[in-house]
Amino acid sequence: MSKMKAFVVRAPKKYGIEYIDIPEPVNNEVLVKLETSGVCHTDLHIANFDWPRQPIYPMIPGHEGIGIVTKVGPMCTKIKVGDRVGIGYMYSACGHCEYCVSGKEILCPSKIVTSLVKPGTFAEYTIGHEDYVLPIPNNLDVLAGAPILCGGVTSYKALKQAKLKINDYVAIIGIGGLGHFAISYAKLMGLNIIAIDIDSKKLESAKSEGADGVFNANDPLIVEKIKELTNGGVHAVINTSVSTSSAYLGMYILRRAGKQVLVGVPPKDEKGNIEFPLPILGTISGEHHILGSVVGTRQDTKEALALGVKGIVSKVSQTVKLEEVSEVFEKLEKGELLGRAVIDFRANK
Ligand SMILES: [Zn+2]
Ligand SMILES: [Zn+2]
């Protein structure tokens, strides 16, 4: 059996490059030769076992992959050899539970997650399910477009959940990969954007990308300043930050009837929990809403990819080789990565 190069995690924080067997597609599976793959913060959290759910080791991270189908399983009827497809966070879902039939398949209790269960995209080849691989528009830049498959669609869907109107104020907390996407989509939606982070470089880049106001989360007067600028608070917070204190801050900058959409997952604390204290009185008197938003459905991804063709793609700060993923993880861990790192498998030739 021929071998492929893969970034393999053997145990929490124990990873490296290995040569392993190229997987064989069975049933409705397709074999995809990867061209590009984004590196998402979630990959680092999964590789480190930062979240409550333990992956099945050995595992291959990566869920923002674009590639060409080179082989199809015997039951495939829709996807053909030569098709360009995307491999995202959701490997498959059951297709008939109440969530699947109502177009919310991302909530399917039987969904299978790429890399937690199935091999991910940090390898020369991976496997997808023909009903759940994502069609990639012909004119999408596969390098800058790969991160849309998780980061992009996650930010896009979070903004959709907030149901904002043109000229509303939205605060985007955390200007990492998700935050940059959120700024681009929010601009397109005609919103007034407030960017919040603790890193002045990230705030500068948010400003250059069109944020109307930028604030350091460590500024003791941040709440008062935002309330003044927005005449009473923001209509929504899109919280992509990986610190629990930012969710607490998010509640205080909301306008009455405002919504905080949580999308960034902080690491678990020493007790294994990921929680923040909720100001109960303010939530009641302000009729605030808190929503969770997890990645997006195939339809959300289709829409986010269509916007990708129109130029809403990630700011790729670094094009890397598979061998450099460990270094990218280090930068992500320290919060030093501006924009997205994307693996270019084509560069290995
Ligand atoms: Zn289902
Ligand atoms: Zn992701």
C-alpha cells in the first residue's frame, strides 16, 4: 500500500510528521488529494486535549481542506474523480433526525466530526463522505479560501444568528482568524464595527480592515467608552475570544435587547469547566440574549464560499508546509499569529 505524509497526534501535545498508509475509500467515501488546508485554533485545542471531549488517538487534525477527488467508494453516485471538494468540520450527519431534516444538520446528535473521529486534512490525502464534502466554486482562490470551511463559515453564521440590520453596531471580540472574517462579513452587511482585543497589533489590523472603533479589553473604561460611542451599547457581540472574561465583558457592552453570540471556545479550567459568571440583573433588565453558534450547515458554507469568490477570504499571514504545523501551533498558543496560516501541499512538489 502506498504511503502518505501526515501530521499525526499520538497523545495530547505529542505530534509530528509520519508516513502512514493512504486511506482506502469504502461505501460512500471519497479519497481527496489535498491542495490546501487552513490551520484553525480548534486543531491546536484538539491536539492538546484542551476541551472536554477526548479525541481518538492517533488522530490527524485539520478541517479546512480543499483538494481533488482521486478515488471514490463503490457506493458513490454524486461525486466523481477529478471534482474539487472541501473537507470541513462535519464529516457526516445521520440525515433523518429532527435537526437534519430541518436544515440544522450541524446539531445532529449522531454527526461525525472530522479529526475527532475521522482523519483530518493535515495529510497529503484524506477521506470525505460524498454527501457532506463541500463543492468548491471554480473561481475560488484555494489558498485564501480554505479557511472559509471553518473560520469563515463560523463567523458568517454567527453574524446571521445575530439578525442585525444595516447600520447596527456589532462588537467583535477577539481579532484572530475568526475575528478577521467577522470584520469582513460585518462590513459587507453594512454594520458599524467595534473591534476588541488585548493586542494592539491586532487592533491596528482591525482598524485597517475597516473597524469603526477599536478598544483594548484591558482598558478600565472600555464599557463607558463603548456605550458613549454607540449611544447605549452594541446591538450584538460576536465573541470569538478564547478567554472567559471576554464573555463577561460582552454582557456589559450590550445595548438593551442586545445579543451576545458565543463562538470562541476557551480552554477548560482546572476543574474541567468552560464557564463565565453571568450578570443576572443586567441580563434581565436589559433583556439580553446569549446564543451559541457552532460552525455552520452545508447551506451556510455554500453562502460563505460564494462570498469567498467575491473576495471575502481570510488574510493569509503565512503559507506553510505540512512540516511547519508544529511551529504554527506554537504561534497560535502564544496568540502571535495575525490572520490565518494555510498549508500549501502543492508547494511540496
Ligand atoms: Zn441527524
Ligand atoms: Zn475550525
